[in-house]
Amino acid sequence: MRRGSQRRVIRSALIHLVLILGSIVFLVPFAWLVVTSLKEDEDMSQFPPVWVPRQQATVQLRGRTLRLVRITRDDQRVTCAVLHETETGDQALEAISPARFRGQRYRVPLSATTKVKRFAPVWSNYPDALKFLPPETNRGLVFVWNTLILSGLSIIGTVISSSMVAYAFARLRWPGREAAFVILLATMMLPGAVTMMPVFLIFRWLGWIDTLRPLWAPAFLGSAFNIFLLRQFFLTIPNDLEDAAKIDGCSYWTIYHRIMIPLIKPALAAITIMTFMGAWNNFMGPLIYISSPMKMPLAYALQLFQTAHGGEPGLLMAASAMVMLPVLVLFFLTQRYFIQGVTLTGIKG
Amino acid sequence: MRIPRTAPAILLSILAILLLTLTQGCTRSEQSSDLVVWGLQYGEESEGLRARVQEFERRTGIKVSVLSMGAGQMNPQKLMTAIVGNVPPDVIHQDRFTIGDWASRDTFQALDPFIADDARAPDAIRPGDFYPACWKEAIYQGKVYAIPSSTDDRALYYNKTLFREAGLNPDAPPKTWDELLSAARKLTVLNRDGSFRRIGFIPNFGNSWLYLYSWQNGGEFMSEDGRTCTMDNPYSVAALQYMTDIYDALGGVTKVDAFASGFQTQELDPFLTGKVAMKIDGNWVVQGIGRYRPDLDFGVVPAPVPKERLEQTLGGKPGRFHGQPPFVTWSGGFSYAIPRGAARPREAWAFIKWMVSPEAALMDARAQRAYNRARGRPFIPGISANQRANEAVYREFAPKSARYRVPLKLFMDMMPFARYRPVTFVGQRLWDEHARAFDQATHHRETRKTPLQAMREGTRVVQGELDKAFQRDRLPPLSPNTILIICVICGLGAVAHIAQRVNALRSMGRLARREAIAGFGFAAPWLIGFAVFTAGPIITSLLLSFCDYDVLHPPRYAGLHNFTELFTTDRYYLVKSLTNVAYLAGIGIPLGIVTGLSIAMLLNARVGGMSVYRTFFYLPSIVPVVASAVLWAWVLNGDPNRGLLNAGWKATLTPWFGWDPPGWFGAAEWAKPGLIVQGLWGAGSGMILWLAGLQGIPQQLYEAAEIDGAGAAAKFRNVTLPMLSPYVFFNLIMGTIGALQEFDRVYILGGQGAGATQVGPVDSLLVPVMYLFNNAFKYFKMGYASALAWVLFVIILVLTLVQLKLAPRWVHYEAERK
């Protein structure tokens, strides 16, 4: 008996160990993102990598702010302030510590000095990243606003239309329903590429190029996947409630929005979140339809930022972090529905 | 979940606010009467530009809205979409060498009427004022389509300090190709582990391209009449061979690229930090040196040429280079154009005239110098395409210090005989293909292609485009009747169908009819959506696939031409994209399944803290794709000094097994594994599904198995796997459909945003949808793209059907047993 419990302890310790290691592997890129966004450009290419954001240390000497460097004198490390650089590239130094060297002056080549750095995150990467955005975008607020409009309208459209259509498929009998349902399933397999060009031509005809409309308007016409999900959900609701309402003379609309909608709220919450993620993530849509910075959503703006500032990882990672943050916050607030959403999709299997 | 009673009210008010602001946003943009200019970039260093624009606003009272970021410039797809979508800017500042391409598509307005109109005006545009190379580059079929603004040319920069260190004479830089190669070798320094500490010279680092080497060697890419692509001429091929030789002498292009992937910009530019000792680059580099490395001991000389050219032009016996200038440079630069459909062409023309005037150039220089002086930086003017502007600026603003003045003079003196890229409607394609040929030839270890083969391939593609364009007019236009007939047939079918249904309605009882009508009502959004956004487009795209259609001109019936082109001339792309996607799916999907399932099994073990672990593993999968790709491009940087993964690799695998860190997205054979690794990071989303599956397995099955004496492995094989097979199946089907439509990550990680012509090195990340996107929205070959879409559709359909067919053999459904 005791041996069994011992084995169980070892087993669970092992599982924890593997899980912890795995968690580290999955989380390290996040840490790298944050660290990089707070590092100096100089520290971007170091081996081994610099994990602690740091900056050049300075000292106040006779009213001047001077850089600190370290040199070796008499096998001892001496910290010095850089007074100035000579024309030949040498450094004129004055020793600061240890005490017995204090006040001594040296002139050494740049290569003999090491910069003294201390822990100091470069927070300015964040405002700097925003500063590089075109002025008309109001430091990126326009991108956030566009993304919010886009996700808001997509969510409203998807929730209303998909639930209506799903209700029709699940609870109402109408001629052609079965055939339509098969078609609905088939469209899920249709690659978007096939309809991409003609749909572009439709929006062009409507004069909607370079507006957000092509990105959210289709949501109001339902999406096959969500309709399918909600239909499955509607099917699990017993008939009794509906029948009672019918006898009371309720219209189908009343049944739909008074009885059905409250019953499928969990599923709608999941769909809301999935739609939000989809809209937040949408990249190809803006890539095709949007060209003015004032109309760009975040994800696309980030990609453009990358092409412009790929050589400045600090800024780029700061920008990525800012795009990621809202989604991560949302996730922590509504974790349950995220997971529910994924599980729901599994019903299909 | 408890939702407060007030929720609907809150929701409605949010909706109202959203709609309100949205409509407001629309009216605002419609009322806007600003002059919209694309392709100019305001930034930290653009005081001069700002001064020019503000002066124009002051003089004319016209408000100018300068849109940067993605608007036009190096991303032709955006400009094309805007023009096609009838929302073009008023002025576009565009790379000059693409003007021929744009003009040929009728996307820009010819400017001759404007020039003629104000022939006598004091501020008239006079062709003679501009450098010949700049002016000619903006002319297509005898008409002027753009007014050149800036220009640049190229020469060799070298670091004198490094020359001294390497024992080379800093006053005798290389003049010939051979000398360049030998200097490159001597200046290259390796680390103890064999990696580069410094490279002497990288042929295509900086800004030279195969164009320069080819012109130096007397090769031309296009025939005089513009009807034949001559990229595979022996001189250009020899030039490519020379570039390849340098890469090989340095240890191969992959190794060089791995080093180069760590290059940063601005003050950490590798030439400024001494990581590269020589480079061929444009005049703008002098400005960077002035700003970031005022202490750099550097020299600028004309780029080295083949010995033959130098000797023969310098009085040797007359050969093929006789009478030509000894040195070659080429100029590029920008120009202003007015897109077709621009709302305010008059104002646009006034703007253009002002922007290229000497007066504006002086104002620009004055503002920029003041800005630079305030920051203690020297001011080094750029080169204008307008010679008068240039002279005026140089007179007043030539740098005092000889270290900047001498190079600037050299660049300006070379301008009058600078070469320029051929003006042709296949200009972009020619550029793309020349870059591809370079890539293919230098990566000969992977591609097994000689420079000649690579150039032949490129030539064939460009020639195909040329031939097609010259034959286009012969194709019959798709008669509107055909479209009409098809629409009528489809419409009749639909009407008949609906009539039948309505008939059925009539025969129903009252209640049933009421229900049916409600059913149609509720399903209406999807029924309409299906008709408009699915059924209609499917028919249209099928029709388009047999057409030649560029949106701006009426479609022409091309028969099976799109398909034959796809399977013959462009077979390379088709095969490449399909094999790439097969690789990604074939390895990525199983790995994703294994990872997701393993994590789920660990999480299914009953230990504490599960929800925390679950959050950790799930977190990466909710990161927006773009942010994730941007992050991983950094994590998987090929340079171990920068990329996190390679740093780990270098610290462990290299000392243990002697494996060098891979180049990931910088190396052809590692780009796809990189993409898969990035994808695995998001495997957490699958894990939730697996977890649900695992928890759905009845515990009795395990107990029964244990009674039968099954161990852990046997239980997994005989209970877990069969019970999970529906989930595996679901993952396979969805994974395949998803993988075949891979796009976002590839666009970002393959460098497409940067205007690259390749999707990953040697097209290693080219996937079908990427290829389709480029054809549809970059080249606007809608017909061809539709044909490709149908090929893709058929492939997906077949794969799905095969999987469905095979499923009963291995997928185990619990219900069946009952």
C-alpha cells in the first residue's frame, strides 16, 4: 500500500515536471517578446542573449552627466566616467571606484573599455513605436477604433443572423430545408479562394473598396460554421417549451427571441468570442480591401509596421505586445467561453 | 451565466453608437476635399519634405493629405486595388522603373496635355532640365506618364581602416572584378567556430542587383523594340556567374545569408559597424555615415568592372567595350504620377510641378539643414532628377567637409551617363524574375541550377507575358450575350425552383404554411448570402477562369489558355506551391496532432494545478496570427546572436553534436520547418478538443482493459486511440482544408510585405493561395487566378472525399456498436 502511494507521488511529480517544462517552452516566446520590447538596440545581438533589459549607466560628475565604463588596471576592475572622446577614438577617463583609484585620469582605446550597464527597461520603445505611426492615425488609436468597430459589427451580425438561420434549420419545417442544409455543409469545404475574386468585384461595384464594410457586412448574412454549431445546439432543446408557447399563440419571432435565444446563451457567448478573435485576426481582408491608414485594423497595421521597422526589434516587439495585450486580457476575463467554443466545435467530429 | 436585465439595452446603445460613428466616418471621408498623396513618407527625418508640402499648402490654399504606410510606394498591390476600386489618390509618388508597367495598364494618366498646356508658363516642366536617364524612364510608348522627382546612382563604398588591417592599400581600391573578388576574400574574417566575424563584400548587399553586373559586362535584359526578353544573353549570364562565384568563395549563399539576416539598420548598419568591409550602394549611404559614423574612414569609387571593359575603354585595342564609359552605374528613384480616376487632376498637376521645382528643392534643403544642424549632424543633400534643382542645391548646400563633398560629386558626375532599367510593361515581372534568377543561381546547391538555366527560366516567364500581351487584342471579347444567357439560364432555374416551392406552400395547411414562411424568413440572411456571396461568385469565377480579365478592361475569352499556362509555362510555380503545401500539411498536421494529444494526455492526468497549466498551453493559440508571426520571425532569426532559438541551439546542440544552427526563414530548406515550429506553438487550441475527447472515454473501458492485464501502452493503443479516432479524423479533415489555404503566416514570414519577389528563400514558402493572391491582386490577372482557384478547389475536394472514403476503415464511432 505504501509503495503504491509512493509510486503515485513520484508519478505526479514527474507529470508536474514535464508540465512545467512544457509550460516554459510555451511561455518563453512571450517572455522574449516582453524582454526584447524593453531592450536597447545594442543588446539585440548578443550571445548569450540578454534577458535583463539594461542601459548605459551614468554618473553625475561636477554637474555633468557622464557615461560609465570599466577598465582593468593592476588586475583590478576600475569603474570610470568618460570625460570625452578624442579625435583618434580614444577615451579620456576619470576613475570613480574603487576608492584608491578615484580621481585618476586615463586615456585608453575604445576597445579596452567595457560599458557599465544597469537594469533599466527601455520603456520608451512603446511610445516610440507609436510615434513612428503616421500622424493621421492619432498614435494608433484609429487602428484600435477600426478594430473595435470591425469586431463589434461582426459579432452583432454573426450572432443575429447565424442564430436566426440556425433556428430555421433546427426548429422550423420549410420546403427545401434538407437540401439547403446539405448545401450549407458543402460550403464549409469550399475554399475562400474560389469566391475571393468575384466577391472583390461585387464590393468594387458597390464602391466599398477602402472601407471597412466588405469586412463586416458579410457577417450579417450568417456564416456556415456558426449556423451549423448553433443548429446542433438548438436540436438539444426539448420541444415542450416551444409547443407550450405555440399554444399560447406566440409568433415564431417571439419564440425565437424570448425562448430560444436565452437557452442558447452559452453557445452564443462562445460564438461571440470566436467571431471577435476572427475579426481581430483578420488579415487577408484588410490586405485586399484597405489602403488608407485611417481605415486599417490593428493586425494589418502591425504587419505594415513590421515591413517598415523590421530592423528595429525593440519597436517592433513593443508594437506586437500592444496588439496582443487586449486579446490576452479578454482571454483571462472570459477563459471559460474560449474553451467552451473550442469544445463546441468538437461536437462536429 | 447571469446576464443582467439591462444587457439588451446596453447592447442596443452600443450598436447605435457604433453605427452612428460609422456613418459619420463615411460622410467625413466623402466630404474631404484634401489633395490625397500616396507614397511620400513623413518621418523623423523628413523636415525638408514637410517644408515643401507646407509651402505648397500656403501658396495654393489646398490642403494636402500625405498618406504613408502601405499606401502605394513599394507595395503595388495596394495602389492597383485602389485604382481598380475607383478610390485612387490624386498623386502617387512611385518608383520610376514601374511606370511603364502602370502606364501599359491604363492606370496612370498621360501628362503630355498638362505639359503642353503651360508650355509658356515660368514654372513649366521642361524635359531638358532632367537627367536623360530619369526622364526617359518615365516615358512609355512616346507619352510622359510621370515627372521624375528624386534620383540616385550606385558606387563602391569601402572601409579604409579595414583595408589597412587586412594589409590592403586604402588608396588603391579594387577597379576590376578580379580585384574585387580577391579583396573580398582578404577582408573576410572568420570566428574561431568558422562563422563570419566580418565579410569583405556581399555582391547583392547594399544596392547593386544583377542589373549592375550585367550592364558592366555589356548584357541587356530587353531588346530595343521591347518585344523580346534577352535576360539569358551570355554577358548577363556571365555576370550572374560572377556573383555566384563570390558567394561560393565566401562559403555559400546560405552561410552568407545567415550572417546577413542579423544585419540591422541605421546606426547598426553592418558597413558602419565594420561587419561588411565593402559594398555597392547608393548615394544615400553617405548621409547615413554623416549621421551615425562621422569618424568612419571610408572611400567611394565607381563600382569595379570586368577587366576587359576597363582595359579596352582605356585605349587598349578596340573590343566590344570600345568607346563606352569605363565605369557603369545605374539610377533609380521616384517620380510623381496622377492615377486614372483621380478626383483633382488640376491641383495634382500643380502639386507635382511645385514638388520638382528648384525652388522647392532649395526650400527642402534649407529646412533639412536647419533640422540637422540643430542635432549636430552634417547635411548632405540627395540628388534631384531635375538638374537645375540639383545645381542650385549643390551651389548652396555642398558639404564643407571633403569626406562628404567628394563622394557626392562622384555620384553627381556619374549621373549623366547612368543606365536605367528598361521601360516595359513587364518591368515589375522582369525585376521579379531577375531577382528570382539570382536567388536560384546563387542557391545552386539546393536548386542544382546553373546561372544559364536560372536566367532561361526567368526569360521564358517574361517572354510569355510579353507574347500574351501582344496577342491579347486578338482574343475575342467575352460577349455580353454569353454572360446574359448564362445569367438567364441560372435565373430561370432559380425562378422555376422557387415557383415549385411556392406551389408546395399552397398545398400545405394553414399552420404548416405559416411555419414554412417563417422558416424562409429566418433563413433569409443565409439564403441571400449564399446567392450573392457564394453561388454567384462560384459561377462568375468559373466563367472568369476561361477569360483574360484585368478588371480595367472588358474580359476576353481565352479558352483553356489560363489552364494550359498554369500547367506548362508556370508549372514551376504550381508544382512548387503544391509540394510546399504538401510538406507543410504532411509534417505539420501529424506533428500538431501528436503535440496536442500529448499535452492533453498530460493534462488529463489527475494532478493539481491543471487549470493553470491549461491556461499556459492554451495562451499561445489565442495570440493574433500576425503578432505571432512577427514574434516568431524574431525568435527564429537565423543569426544565433539574435534569434532566441538559435541562441539555445548554439549553446547546446552545437557543442554536443557539432550541428550548426539552421537559418530558418533565411534558408531554403529550413523555412518550412520554421513555419511548422511556429504552428506547433499554437497547438494548444487542439489540446482542448483532445481533452474533451479524452474525458468522454468511459472509465469502464480502461478498467476492463486493466482486468485483461493491459499495460499503459496497450491501453493507449486499444482503448484511447480507437475512442479518439473521430477526433483524429476531424483534425485531419479540418487540418488539410486549412493547410491548403495557408496564407497569413506565409505572407508575413515569407517577406511579402516588404515587397519581396520570392516567398521565402528560393520560393520555399510559396503556397497556392499566396500565388493566387499575387496573381489576383498584384498583377490583377483575375482569369488566371480563378483558374488556379478551381484547381485548388478540385484538389481539396478530392482529398476530402478520399479521407471520407477511407474513414470507415479506421474511424471508430461509439454509436455504431450499439
